[in-house]
Amino acid sequence: MEFIFTFRGMESSDAIKQYAEKKFSRLEKYFYGPVEAQVIFKREKFREIVEVNMLGDGERIIAKEETQDLYEAIDLAYESLEKQVKKLKEKKKSFRKGRGARVSESASEEGYLVKTVEVNPLSTQEAFKWFENQKQGFFLFFNTDYDRICLIYYEGDKPVMVIPELG
């Protein structure tokens, strides 16, 4: 997880940075890929303000909290972000529910068998995660990162993704 800290109206503090980094890095477990967190600390009159912009898995999550104590504002921002991330992941999970590949067999033709495969939209990270959990020989899916139908298979002990291009 990459952090960018900005201090406005106050001195930079390593203790505050470490506390915020420790707190917000807990959210990394909810993301598949790299996560960037921009944390802005502001002091305005008697208020301490923490604003956090997180970017991960193509989603931007924002939390802004203000209190009398900076550490309390960090805690509140963390709670707000955690709620948002859980809600977002649950929404994605329910959208993807039952989205495994379904193969149905059709009647045999002369010398070969015809099968129909349902292709589901997934990101590259989601597809690799699903493929490794299913332990099948191959996985065909619509890759939302490349806007193409792709194939994942094992070459030796390493998964390989094929991105077709029309010639």
C-alpha cells in the first residue's frame, strides 16, 4: 500500500504518519491489486480534519472527518472507509454471485462434441483468483480490463492468460 501524506496548517509529524499508516493499511486486505492512499491532515481554528482518498481495484473511496483530536479523526475516517469498502465489496460479490462458467453439452456431430460455455465479465485479477480456486484445466471469460474474451490455462505450474487479437 502506497501512502501520500499532506499536512496543511500544521507541522509534519512522524508519529501521526505512522499511526495513520498502521490504521489504514488494515484496509489493504479488501483489495486485490495495489492500493494508493492520499491522507490530508488539516488544522483550521480549533478543528482537526483528516481527509483520505483511497484508490484500489479501479474504485475511489473518500472519507473526511473532523474532531477536536487528530487521532480520533483518523479513527473515525478509518471506520468510515471500512464501511464503504465492505459495502462496495459486498455489492461486487452479489453482482458476481453465481458467475462461474457453465458448460453445457450439445449433440455430438460427426467425430466431435460441441459444448456451449457461458462467458462472464471479470477483471484480470478476479479471473486469476477464480481460476486458481477452481483448479480446472482452463477458464474462458470476458476480460473487462481488455474488453475481450480471454483464456487462462496452466503451462507447467504457472497460469497463462491468452488475449486474442484478430489478424
